[in-house]
Amino acid sequence: MQRTVLSYILLTLAALCTVSFAHATPDPMVIVPTAGTTEKWHGLLRREIHRMVLRRQSPGARNETAIQQLDLQAWAKETTQKCVERLQTITKASNPSGIAVCYNLPFLSTDSGVFAADLRLYQIAGPGGEWAEVGGSIDVALVYNGAAVQLRNESAEEAAATQQASANTEGPQKVQEFHFIGQIDRLLLQTEKTDLQLKTLLTPNITLISTDSGGKQLKTVLATNEATFVNGVFSDLVTSQSQNASTSSAAAVADVPFKLPGTRIEIVPIGLYFFGSYLALSCIIFGYGTFERQRFREQYRKRIAQKGALSGGRV
């Protein structure tokens, strides 16, 4: 009996240690692009996705009622157009693979922490460096700081809407597309979070992993600020932040009076202080040496004159 109780206690402690370690060091979710990805919900939603789609367009859902009324087909078409429009403004890739990210959230339940994520990868520039020799497939690693996600299959209607929008829009070519269903850590939901805090929790770190022709593993981190939250949840927050930043910058420029550049020293001239000190010390040393040489010359002339006078008197 004592051994059984002791075994249960040890198993409980091991489970608690495992859970604590999992929260402290979250493992990245590696996505291998395959055609037949199986869909597993694991109880994250209380109803199937087709029961939540009622063919009504919405920029993003934040509660249970709005989630039920979300039209994912219209949302997918609109997101494709907005992703291409945003990425057309980017002229240089932030990583050697030449791939840019468009990441958006169709819905987020602030009560339960359940959310859907849409990740699209676009080729905006040619690969450079070692990535130019990549011949195989490219894997994607996704890491959330306080959330877990599971891949879901895209419906035929969503795929058709995305394909139609891509055909009607000129811009960067889409490399791959992933759809997720996820859950925010319930411990983090015990305290009320602002939209900015939720946005930080639901912005993942995205890494591309591949191998070159020689078998060397290559990794590069994708910038998530290129086309993030252009549609759906937090799109209004990103737009308002951009508008506020632009307004503040314009107001700051307008309030600053014009100053002719080059008319005053705007920084502390430390180099000038050092140069002035060395110059003054050099002048003192050379000046003192010159003064001493003049004194020695005068004394020498006096001694010569005195010797000459004495020699002339004896003759």
C-alpha cells in the first residue's frame, strides 16, 4: 500500500515537472509542407468549422456570435488581396531566402482564448547567398510565446476564393499557405489583457529551415512586421497605430522651425577639447624651450664680450 501511494506521488511530481518545463521552454512547431495534412481539433472548438461559417463577410471576429457569422471564403479572398497590396510596397527582402510573411487572424475568442491563424509566404525577391543553392523543400518553424496551435485543412471554398483573388491580383507569388486553430494559455487569460498584449502573444516567431546542395542545414528568421494583421483581428489596431505615427511625425515636422545647418555645434566637441589641450601643451613646451635658448644665447654673448675685454686690457 505504501509503495503504491509513493508511486502515485512520484508520478504526480514527474507530471508537474514536465508541465512546468513545457511552459518554460516551448518547442517550435515545425510545419512540413505536405498535401495530405490531417486535421485534429483536440477539443479547441465546441463545434465544427462548417457550422461556424454562415457566409457573412467580417473583418475579424472577437466573440462567439461573431465567430459563427464569419465568412471564411470572403475573408480569404480579401486577405489575399490585402497581402499582395502590402507586399508590393516592399522592395527588398529582410532575409536571404527572399520570402516575406503575411500573417493574420480570422477570429479570436477573448473569453476562451481560441483563435484561428492564417500564414502565407510570398516570394518577393530571389534567394541569395547559401539559400540560392537550396534544392529541396523548405520547412517552417512556428513558435508562440504563450499559445499552442494545430494545423487545419483549408476548405475547398477557401482555396477557390484564394486562387481567384491571386489570379486577379498582380504581385508577389505565393509560395505556401498554412491555416491553424490555436489556444492561448489559460493561465495567461486569468488577468484581463489589452489588445496590444494579445497582439504580442499571438505574433509568432517564424523560422525557415532547409538544406543546401551539400547537405548543410540553413536557417533564417522571417520578419513579422512586413505584412502582419493587414486583415481580421488587430487590423484596426495596426492601422490606428500607423495613422497616429504618421500624424505625430507630420505634426513634429510642422512644429519645428527651420534652422540653417552648419551654423552651430549641436554636439559636445570632445575631439576639439582634446585637440585644444594638446595644442596648448605643445605651445607651452616649445615656447619655454625657445625662451631658454634665447637666455642661453644672451648669456653666451655676454661671456664672450667679457673675455674679449679682458684680453684687450692685457695687451
